[in-house]
Amino acid sequence: MKRIARLEHFARAGYLARALVYFLLGYLTLATAHAEGTASVLDDIRNLPAGRVVLIATAVGLIGYGIFRIYGAALDIQGAGAGWTGMAKRVGHVGSGIAHLVLAYLAVRLALDSGGGAGGSSGGTQAAETIMDFPGGWIVLGLIGIGFVGAAFNQAVKAATANFMYLLDIDAPRWAEAVGRIGYAARAVVFLVLGWHILESAWSTDAQQIGFQAALESLQSMTWLYQAVAAGLLVFGIFSLVMARYRKIRDQNVIDRITGGTARPI
């Protein structure tokens, strides 16, 4: 099926881009003892040899991943279903897709710009302030915070149960489960702190510093946790490489759901 083939290309390019972003995020946070964010890492990519070219390639991959998440949610490639729980999961996938498309936009803008930066935690603060300016904006911000807390719980469940393994081909390396557990656990901590910061901003109606970078910075007082989370994010970059290679996209169950069981096995 052409739709599945296109989806596979988008997914694999996207996982490669995600691997680069998370690997650098974790590595630079550990190496420099300075918290990085998914946006500020783009500045570091630009400073690499041929950084602007790498940045454009990263943006292309992030666009692919964003399309994969949104298109995959529409096709329900993970079989979430049309119930409330399934729809919540699919909406979450769409949100993830949009977030990666925004990150791709920042990467392109940074690659084409001769100065300035991608934003970092201040960009998240500006976004929160913009939301707060709208009538009932604190309610919207609160819902976003609850969404991140829910996402943290979801990441923690993945780390505890390793239920992500069903997404991988049977020939995936054995150590994939371990690196996946570590990576998802690190993301659970960051998402929980990020959600809490957003909820605090909504409660006080005062946009504080929020964003991936600010969440990591708040952990610096607990050195062991800060270093463990940074290392975990680096490991999640490695796990994203595993996903790029072994993620099942042309799964027969997916094909049957899309075609009503009329397609031949691939």
C-alpha cells in the first residue's frame, strides 16, 4: 500500500531526527553541566561543522515525524480505537506531531537566519504569556499542564511495563528494552516537572519560566537526579535510533485495519 509506504518513510526519517535531538540534548546537558532544551539544542546543531545543512536535514526528519504522528493517528495505526481512551491517545499523538512540526519550523528558521537563537525556555514562557492574554487563558494553560502530567504518567507506564516492545520487529536487539525503559523514565520525570510548572503558572496567573530546558534546570539542585535524567535523555536518543531501524510500520494488523482485511500480506 502506497499510504503505508509513505508513512514508513516519514516515520524512519523522523526517528533519526528525534535521535539526534535527544542524544545532543542529553550529551550537552551532561558535558556542560548546563541544562539544554529541545529548542536550544538546535543552536548547538547549527554550530556543528556544516551545521546549517545538518539543521535542515534535522528539520526534514522532524517534519516527517510530525506527519507520521498526525497521519498515523488519523489511520489509527496502533489500534487505539474510537472509544474515549483510544481517542485520547490519538489526540495525544496529534499533539506530539504538532509539537515536532513546530520544532521543525524553528530549525528551518534558525538555519536560514544569520543571528539569534531558537528560544529555549524563554520561548515557552512567551507562549504561556500569549495564552494567558486570552479570556480564560489560565484554564487552557491548566489543561495543557494536566496534559503533560498525563503524558508523564504514560511515559512512566512505558518504562515500567516495556509495552513499547510490541512496536518493534522481532529481530530488534535484546538491549532495546533496557534503553527504552531508561529513556521513557527520563522523559516521565521531565514531563512531570514541566506539567507542574505549567500548572503553577495557570494557578498563579503568572507565566513562569517553562519549557524542557526550565524543567531540567529545576532539577540541578538534586545533582544525582539531574545527571540521571540527562543520561536517560541521551539513552532515549539511542532508543530512537533503534525505533528508526526496527519500528514496525507495515504490520499486517495495521494493513487489515486500513483495508478491511482485503490487502495481501507485504
